[in-house]
Amino acid sequence: MKKYRIVVVGGGAAGIVTAMGAAGMGFSVALVEKSRIGGECSWTGCIPSKALLAAAKKLHTINTAGKWGITVTDTIVTTGIMGKVQELRQRAAERAQTRTLLEKAGVEIFFGEPRFINEKELDINGTRISGQDFVIATGSSPVRSKNIGLENVPYYTNQDIFEIQDIPESMGIIGGGPIGVEMAQAFCRLGSKVNLFHSGSNILPKDDTELTGRLAEILEQEGIEFNLTSRVQNLTQENNRITIMAQNSAGTIINKSVAALLIAVGRQCNVENLDLEKIGIHFTSKGIDVNKYLQTTIPHIWACGDCIGKYQFSHIAEIEARTVLQNILLPVKQKINYKGIPWATFTEPELAHLGITQKEAEEKGIKHQVYRQSMSLIDRAIVEQEDQGMIKIIADPHGKILGAHILATNAAELLNELLLAMNANNGLTKISSLPHVYPSWGYGLQRAADHWLLDLRKRWYVEFGLELLRRFS
């Protein structure tokens, strides 16, 4: 039985970063993966969903060409779209060359079903290996709703929706999180009549409610029908059609007949068949229990990425993996820092999130001010006819950024400047004072920060200073 310094269980973002980092420093590393290197994001998440959204955007541009004075008369054929999405997914995987890079770094890769024999040994389909430290990075998978008749109807999740061959005439989506909302816009633009059911009063409940409300209005204008505060009660199938029966908060029964159904109600950690309970590792369906250093209840077994159920994003999984690696190899342990976690939902316009929301600041009693900049007043947005969004910054009385939320074209890219400023302790004064290229989308950030200076002008001590300056001038 071969022994390794580190055994990584899971070949997604967190597992790859851990294995590559340890092997790059000369340690012996084994990586165990059930199916494909790359994980959920590469094969059934971020990559194919962005390809599908891009295809939908191209078609939407053609269909709305009239607003540019362009007339499109030829027939548009969309039968090759899903094949192209699958091709682009494969191309991205091949260009990443992740498996080749891992093997060149010295990582030994095992494919199969992993199972803990004890705290120091792992079985992979009959092959046993041991490790000094283990890192569980098995990711997450979609939750299947219970007690609504899901077993009686065909349905998709993010794991197989990208294998669909034909765009359905209509689609029902259960779930108003990022997956549900992104796919709602994509399939609506591709020609499906979309009905989305969500139990909450706002889509994207972890984001700023002012901006999610505006995004919902934009998506409704494109043709998506939202059924909010609605819980699905039953699913039935007849004549190749699926009937969704739901009840809203007012007690009204809603029935919708659709050709296809997508379930996007949340994620659960992948721990099935790992036998964690047999070796004493605590976990729930939401995630593996870890401490502030990302150790499980067994100190030499660590966990990171989606399987711990914190922030289920690939970029956060990478940060967690680096923290785990440092804590394994260095004598001084580092706490995981989730301050100012950024994320984005890649609808059009995009919705990007950084730090706390206005609601969180109010609930926690944090002194703050909100600075808004409508994209309808930004020249670049006006001339590109993409001016429906807003930049919204939450700052303390001294201009320090506490949170930022952007609904706009390229919102995720715009957010990166504010992320850097926030972590470098550069406040709104600095952003306002630095020249931003005109006319760019980023120019809107400078205009948003200018509101801080206008607000500062109203304070008594500034008024007093300006009055003295005027008198002595």
C-alpha cells in the first residue's frame, strides 16, 4: 500500500489547487476523482452555462436588432446551439490541460469510488492508499425536492440540462437562485416560454433586494413569468406534458403546463459512500463540519470547496484550498477569511455582489450611507442602449467601502476594482480622485464615488472650512 504526504479526494477547483500546490512544493500527492477532472463548474456549471448564455445573447441581439435600425429578414435556425455549447465546454477543458499539468507536477491520479477504511487509509475500488493528511473536496450536487411528485415526471438539473438536444417549447423552473435565474433567461431568449417558481418574495435572495427587484422587472419584460412566494405542491405528467401545481402566499392555486422541467432548488454536499460517519467526521446534507482552519472533527482530515456548504463558488473554493494547504504544511495556522466575498449572477445585465447589503447594514446597526449611480446617466451605457441598471455602494461615514452591488453590463468585471479598493483600504475618495477612461463602463464607478464627495460637502465641518476659505480668499 502506497503512502502519500497528502491525499486529495475530489478533482474539482478546490482539489486541483490543493494537489497542484502541494506537488509543486515537492510533496507526494494522490488525487482521487470519481469521474472527470475539473468538477461541477467545468462540466455542468459555470463553463457550459456561460456558453449557453452567450449563445442566447447572440440570438437576442439578432431578435432585437430593430432598436438599432437593422432589419433581419432571413430565417434563423437554432438547432445547432446545444451542440456548440457542448463543443465549447470540451474545448475549454482541453485547453486547460488540467490532468496533464497535474501529472507533470507529480500528482498521482486515481479514478474510482473513494471510501475511508479508517482515519489513515482510503479504498478506491479495491486499491488502498494511505496519507498523512487528507483533504476532502468532493463538491456538491443538486437537491431533489421531496414530496412533490418528482419521481413521477422527467426533469433536468444542472447536471444534465446541457445535454439537451432541442430547445423546448416551454420550460418550468423550480428555484430562484443563480442557476434557475440564469437558465430562465437563457432558455427564454432561445425561444422557450419560461415559468419560474420560487418560494421567496425575491429572486436571488442573497443579493441586494433593490437590484434583484429591478432585474426581475427586466427579465419579465423579456417574457419570463415569475411565480414568487409560490411553493410547488405536485407534479404530474400527461401526453408528454408536465403540469406544475403550486400555491402562493395568498392561497391561490397555480397550474402551469410545460414541455420540460428544470430543478434548481439548492445544493447538497457530496459525501455519499465516503463512510465519513464510520471514522467520526461530522456532516449534514448541507456540508461537512469544519473549524476556522477548515479542519474536520479529525484534525488531519480537512475539507474545502462546495462540500463544506459555505460559499459555493469556484473562486472561493480556490481560496479555501490555499488556506488548507498552508495550514497543513506550515506551523502557524491561518483562519479562513470570508470578508468581502464577491460573486456574480451572469444574466444580462449581470448582477454582482461584494460585502454587505444595505439591508444587512441596517439590521446590524452599522453606520452607513448608500451611494447610487444610475446607468441611465452613464454615456457608454446610453449609447449601447444598456442603461437599465445601477451601481450601488454602501460606505461608512469616512468613505470606507462596506459593500457594493452592481446591476449592469460587465458588472462582474466592474466589481473587481471595488474588491481591490476594499481590500487595500482605499475608499471612495481615492476612486473619485483617480481618472477613469472615458467613455468606459468603469467611468460609472468614478461617478458613483463622486456622490461621496457631494455628501461630504454637506457636513458642518466642511461647510465651516469652505466658509473660511471663501472669506480669506
